[in-house]
Amino acid sequence: MTLYSLLDLVPVVEGGTVSQSLANAADLARHAETLGFNRYWVAEHHGMKGIASAATAVVIAHVAGATTHIRVGAGGIMLPNSAPLQIAEQFGTLDALFPGRIDLGLGRAPGSDQRVAHALRRTLASDANQFPNDVVELQSYFADDGRTGISATPGAGARPEMWILGSSTFGAQLAAILGLPYAFASHFAPDALDAALAIYRRDFRPPAQLGRPYAMAGFNVFAADTHDEAEFLASSQQQSFIALRTGTPGLMKPPVANYRASLPPAHAAMLDSVLSCSAIGTRDEVARGIAAFVARTGVNEVMVTSAIYDHDARKHSLSLTADAMAELRQAA
């Protein structure tokens, strides 16, 4: 049975505030919980006006405190930005507050540009290629096995569910070697999806806690009562991608009718490429899109992302998505 989960970038919209975005995040997570979503993740991004999840562990605590049983976590923490001991302490604290509900997805991208990365780290001497060693060090703190000579408090003995994230085959290889679950960022970087999943499954080495490969992949969903309305709602995220790729990121903009048709061919082609793992339309159209994606990838979970300007429209999109997934389960 394919599970479905939710990735939320906690968007800050034009005319809105960070406070409202964080309130919306808690409300959205509660809504996802009632709909049967398995987990709710936020991602670490820095220096971006349109994303309010930079203090990722704090946002996780905010959302976990507003819900009762849905898993809550990071998709992900960009480990080169922080010492593994810091992350062990943060997620050890979260695990103590919300035992059995915390996920820790780990990535090696900066989550920012080089200027912001320098401000975060104070130096760029840290090497993303040290990411595997950092992951193993972090595991050691949670296991409290003495290899580091330091006992993390909180952290020692904590059991957040660790994941490796990726948008290339590098993360797939590491997740396979360490026997960890793997999540691929196909919602914005789909090119290496099939190759990464194949490598992960081929090379997976099972540890005691995970006996077989477990994979999740990102998928954009924009669902509405009519196809035209769904296309309209999707234009806010499309505008955000164009702004990001042209070096002008900002607050999330209101939707625009016929937005894609207004773009120059190069920009339209770019959207078609980066957002190829998407379903836009009615519940039935979304169900067909998700079914095709699951059939293609064989993933255990679909990580839905649905960046929509209007909060109520976003909640309705999630409701239709949940209906679509229920329909697929009944048909299976």
C-alpha cells in the first residue's frame, strides 16, 4: 500500500506575514493529519523571503505541538550548515518532546547561495563531500556508542527516523550503503529519479532496523474542482520557480490566468522539465497522475508538495488528493 505524505515550504505570500505562514503551517498539518497523510515535512532554506522554515527544528516543534499523531520532520536538514552534534541535540530534544513522531531527513545542499552559506557557517572550509562522515557521526551521537567521546544531551538514545535525501545518485548510494530510507526530490529535480531509485534498490545493505529498501519521491499536486481552476492555482508555484531560476526569488505571488502561455518558449520548457513530476487537475486527473507516477517508480511513499497562494484552496487541494489516494487504494 503506497502511503502519502506532505512537504510544506511554509510559503510567505505577497500581502502576508511570517506569523501567518507559521499559523498556516500548523493548520495545514492538522488538516493533513485528519486526511490520513503519513508525515509532514518542512525544509531548511535560508535567505529566501518567500520561505519561513529556516529555523527548521523550531518549526517542527511548532507543528508537532499542534498535531497528535502524524509524523513531523525535516525534508531536510542541510547537514553541511551545522555540526552533527548540534543536530543531535536539536532532534534529540524533539524526540524527547514528541517520541515516536520525529523524522530527520538529511541533505548535503547548502539550502542557500554561497553568500548566505558563508554567513551561516562563518567559513566555507566545510566540505559537502564530508557529508557521509557527518551522517555517521550523527548516528553515533544518537546511538551513544562512545565513538565520538561525547554524549549528546539531549540526543543520546534518541530515535528520530533518519532519512537520506537527494536529487542525484550520490544520496542514493549513501542511503543504500547505510541501509537508510531514501527520499528523492523529484518535485523540482526529476532528471536522475529513475537512476537513483535503481541504484538505491540494487546496492541496499539492510541493517537491523530496516530490512529492505524504502523509497519516497516528491510529486507536485494541484487539485481543484475543475481543471482550469487547478491550472490557475498552479501558476503561483510556477512563478516562484521562474523567479528562482532567473535570480529574482521573492514572496509567493497570487495566481495568474494562462500564466504558462505568457512565457517565452525557453521559460515554458524549463517549467515543463523541472515540474515534470506533477499532476494538475480534478480529483480524477490527479488520481491518474499519481497512479502513473507510482507505477513508474514503485515508491513506498509519495511526498506531495502543493504550494498554493490561497490557504483554503491549498487545503481543498489536499482533500481532493487524499480522495484520489483512497480511490487508488480501493482499486489496488
